[in-house]
Amino acid sequence: MSSTIHAIKDNLYVNSVYIDKLGLSFNQFILVSPDQSITIIETGFRKDFNQLCKNIAFTGLQPENIKNIVIPHFEADEMGAVPEILQINKKVNIYAHPICAFGLNDVFDAKAKPVKDNEVISVFAGCSLKFIHTKHVHQWDSLVVYWIERKILFSSDLFIQAGEFTGIKTNDCTAEIINSIKKDNYLPSHSHLLNALNKIEENEIEIILPMHGSGLSNHIGLYIDSLKNLDFNDV
């Protein structure tokens, strides 16, 4: 296992944990405000939180300044480190799908805030996050997050690829995305997937940052159309 942190754009980092046995990366996205407070999308596993803090500190930021957490769905790699973050900041804001928020509040006493479909919340100046519900795309409480000003989609378990995080890929990665779906069979509903893709497509997206694998650009429409046309009989 290896853990690295990457600067993607101004005030945007990707922390990535690569697990050799799985051949898969697990990414957390760190959005930094002008006053150096942090919004983190995906917390990663509890066991990796200490290393996440070390990586954040390596950039010159302070883990104690985590102000907001976004949880795309109730799964260990997405929300496992919530208790550790609450230990360093009990007043942290946690945003999640209503079903996920209920679970977080019950299990962790987290006081998570449920977000509506297409709700927009400004977490700091220049960072308006749009929460798009994607029911039954991987989990029944799933959502993805669109950073409006930067035209970046944090796509959770959509558009994932095997392998390490290597930055933003500009080549066509359709085959890698489809192969990941067929290998792991992690999309439970074609009709719900189509609904999610139609909602995602309404936004002007320049970069996709998935939970697993590298970032994507230049072929956004192709990736969406490829998943729309996915034959679930082959999955």
C-alpha cells in the first residue's frame, strides 16, 4: 500500500491510497479556501486517517482546519474516518444524502446535514458545490458533487478505473472505465444509472475526479454516452 498527495489545481489536492492487492486507488479530495480551511470529499478508511493528516500537513495545511466533509454514500472508504475528524473538530459540517445522513447521525452522532437533489451550497468563496442524487448508482444513498466555478465533477464510484492515481488523463479511457465495471460488477441498476447520467449531463463538466483511478478530461461526453449505452447483459 502507498499513500501520496497531488496538487491538481490551485487550492485543490488529491490524496490517493493505492492498495496493491486490489490494484485500485482510493482518493480523497481536498478543497482549500482562501483562509486555509479545508473541505474534504470522501474521508477514506479510518486506518488511513493518520497518513492522510501527514499528507495534508506536508502541503503546509493543517488537518485541524477541516471545516466541511462531503460523504457521497455510506461506505467505509467514503466515510470511515468521520469519527477521527470529529475528534479534531467537533463543529465540522458534514453533508450527505438524507439516507446517508441518517446513518451517520445514528452510528457516529455526527449531526450530518441532509442535502436535497441539485441543492447548491457555497462552502467558501469561489466554491459552490452542487449535490446531485444518483440513487442506486452503487448504493441507494449515492450522490455526486459538482464544483460549479471549476466545472469539476467529483464522481464517486462513477467513471472509475483500476490502477494508481496518475493525475488528469487527457487520452480516451473508455476501455478502462468499462473494464472496471465488468470486472467488479458494482452498478446495480441500468435504469437508475441512466437517470443519474442524464442529470450529470446537464452540467458543463471539464474534469471528472472519481473515487478510484485517475482524473479524466477531454472526452466527457464520450464517457457519459458509453455508460448510457452499456449492455448490462455483458456486466
